Amino acid sequence: MTLIVSCHIAQCFDLQIAYLLNIGVQIFFFMSGFLYGQLDIPKSPFDFYKKRFIKVLLPYYIFLVVIIAIYLVFQLYQFNAKQILFYLLNLQWFSTPIEGLNHLWFLTVLMVGYLLTPWVIKFHKKYPLFFIAAFLVCCVIEFMLVRKFYSFCAWVVLYFSGMLFGLYYSKRISNLVLLMSAIVLAVLLVLFKPDWLTQFEFRYHTIWLHWVLGLFLFVFFFRVLPLVINPNKKHPFIKHLDSISYEVYLIHHPLILGPLSMMFLTPYVWLNILLLLFAVYILSRLLHYIGSFSKSLL
């Protein structure tokens, strides 16, 4: 969450470090898949869908209706019917993005991941080796032939790579993943010597570096952090931020890069950032409260 918010703040000021901070997106998708690989999925896929989609889509629609209403009332953006329809169907990946709501593409990928998750788990229990083989074939097709890591399928593959890691997780396997990803990172850095702080983030080798680095960082911190932080006693501040992290994902972007941007309210950059963070926190808490109340009614 911190990396992604920082990335968009850096983008607002055209700072090239944004294209390193966006590694948070790779970590997010890998971590999401990993967590579902660790959970017991309900036998009925529809029970899983009901719980996941109420949790994810209800706050999304509340946010979407409010932000579109604000845009319309204050004439901040000229919509077309196709854009609104695609956003309402959570298919915004395939639409021209609405200014300030560009970040919501990740929900389309997440929706597909959720739709496939219970079936992937079921299929894996019956045919584990076939599932692994199919996964590897998909990776080869996506990364070696198509060579478009930032394509839709690639993000779904990243989600399920995290799930595969979660299904087979052990210290030995995580050590192997750390070693292999470190070797790949070292080889790519030696071969290409890429500038991480570059706007040419779609270069093939830089894309690979983002993917492998995101995987490496997640596994590294997953192994290291429990050594310095008691996992059975979550810090209250971290626990609190975690409870509203999804709402922060939804809220923050239009207040940074959209027509509602707060980044130039005053002549003082740090004051603007502090005001932004305060507004994002308050609005995220409010959205979380409204979402929780709405869920209780359902």
C-alpha cells in the first residue's frame, strides 16, 4: 500500500523513482495469490464468490457512484456511455480509462483471479502435476512468445504464481525461490545494466526485473519479518492500516493524479502531501464504515 501510494505521488511530480516504487503492484498480485493458496476454499465456488465479491465489489461500487457523481455535478470530466458501462461491469481494463480512475484496472484482473480460484484449487487437488505443467506452459507462452508482461494474462499468471507458491509453501521451497530469483536478478542486471529510475518501464528486460524483484521481495520479507516482529501480536497501527488498505487503494489515486488532485493546493509540497494523506485516511475510514454497514444489511 505504501509503495503504490508513494509511486503515484512520485508520478504526479514526474519523478523517475515512481517506476521503481511501482514494484508494489507486482508484490500485491503475488501476495494475493499466495494468501488464497494458504486458505481453505469453500467447497461451493459460489460461497467463495459471494464472500469475495461482496467484500471487493461493494466498496468499489460505493466509491464509483460517488466519484462519478462528483465528476458530473462539477463537470470535471466528459464521460461517454461505454466508459461508464465498462466500469460498472468491472471491465475497465478493456476501456479507455476515466481520468483519475486509471488505477482501477487491477480490479478487473483480481475479478478474473477470483473467478478461477476455486476451480484451480479443485483441479489442483485431483491433478497436481498436470496443473503445474499447465501453469509452466502458460508462463512460457506469455513471457517467451507473447513477450508482454503487462498484458492482461500476465497479471493473472502472476496472481496464480503466488497461489502455486502458497499451495506448496515450505521453508525449503522459499529458500529455493529466493536463490533462483536472486540469480535471475543478478544475471539480468549484468546483461542489461538497466536504469531502474527510467520511464521506459515497458522494455522487456526491465519488465522481467520488476516481475522477479516483486517475487523476491515478497518471499524475502515473508521470511525475515517474523524474525523481528512477533506474528502473533500484530502492531495496532499496522493492523489498523491493514483493515483499510483496500479502501486506500480505491480512494488515493483521484486525489493525486485526477481532476480532484490535492497535490497543488498550496505552494508547499510537503504540506500538500500531508493534507493528501490526511484526506485519504479520513475518506478511506469513511468508505470502510459505509461498506461494513452495507454488508451488514446484506
